[in-house]
Amino acid sequence: NAGVTQTPKFRILKIGQSMTLQCAQDMNHNYMYWYRQDPGMGLKLIYYSVGAGITDKGEVPNGYNVSRSTTEDFPLRLELAAPSQTSVYFCASSPDTLKLFFGSGTQLSVL
Amino acid sequence: RKEVEQDPGPFNVPEGATVAFNCTYSNSASQSFFWYRQDCRKEPKLLMSVYSSGNEDGRFTAQLNRASQYISLLIRDSKLSDSATYLCVVTMGGGGGADGLTFGKGTHLIIQP
């Protein structure tokens, strides 16, 4: 009964480093999403996927990449990390594009 | 005009009181509406959907006013555990796009003993 699992929970990166945030869901949901949340701001959509092999850009995709090789996994790749990417990242899945189930988040600091 | 607007608060409310807050949306074609709850440093969790006829779930009542383009959340007999940030979510709905959800910035509620 894991739901949506995100790893790691915390990470500190140096400017220019790269990393992958992992996200996995066990609910067989077709729809998966990556959001970032900055203090006092609403959730902003980075990328989303409507099924294995299909991904699309959201509102703030620059500096990120995703892949969806299986229904379960939806990793988010940060290339050349910048201080502007300091944020809390949430992965979510949905059976119907309306109700989202979120992972517990990754707090990322880029210094 | 912002798509989804909420009063950020904080709303400081004594335990046992009733509190209500609204969320306005700008797109009159919006179809589906939700309230999510987010505890400090935690992920958002779906609290309730908002239906045209209004709906109630225990101490929580959600209302939709399409004419004035806002939804509301009312909490009766508030508990300390109700302290959280409440996020308004609006979508075009009807399966109309996986990227169609818009989140408000949230209203911060603090229930005081």
C-alpha cells in the first residue's frame, strides 16, 4: 500500500551538478506529474505523462527532463543545477487527471 | 488577473469555532473544483471535491458559486488538527488535459487552543 514513493527526501547540490529524482507508484495510474513548490507559491507543473512512453512539458520545464519507460516510474532529471532550482519537488499520479495522489516530496537545495 | 486566488492568511481561529474561506477563479469554463490540505513540510492530500450542489463531509462543507466564480470551504467545530494550508484546485475537467489543473497558493489556517 505504498502509493507514490519519492527518493531522496533531501539533497544538496552544487551549481552545475546533475541528479535524478526518483518517483514510483504502485496504483497502476496512467497519469503522472512533477511539480515544484516554492515558499508562498502555488504548485507549478514541470512535466507530466499520460502513459508509458508519453511525456509533455508543463508550465516550467526549463532545466529538467523526464522519461516514462514504465507505468510505475517517472524520474525527473536535473541537468546543470542552478540556484533557481532550489525548491520542494512533488511527484503525483492520477487515475483520471482530476484527483492527484502525491509523494512525500524532495527538498532540494542548490548552492 | 490570476487564475486561482486565495487569501493567504493566516487565519487564527480558536478551537471549536467555525471558519470559512473562499477561492476565486478567473476561467468561467472551469469544470472541476477541489480542496486539498497540506500540512507543514508535507505533501498535499485531497480533502474533498466540490460539487455544483454543494457537499458535506463531516465537519467540512464545500460550496460552488458559478455566477461569482468562487468556491468556499467551511469548517465547523474546528480542531487543533485542522491547522494546515488549504489549497484550492481548479481544472477544465471533462478529461480535458492532464496539464489542466491550476493550484491556488493556499490559505494558512491556525487553530488555537
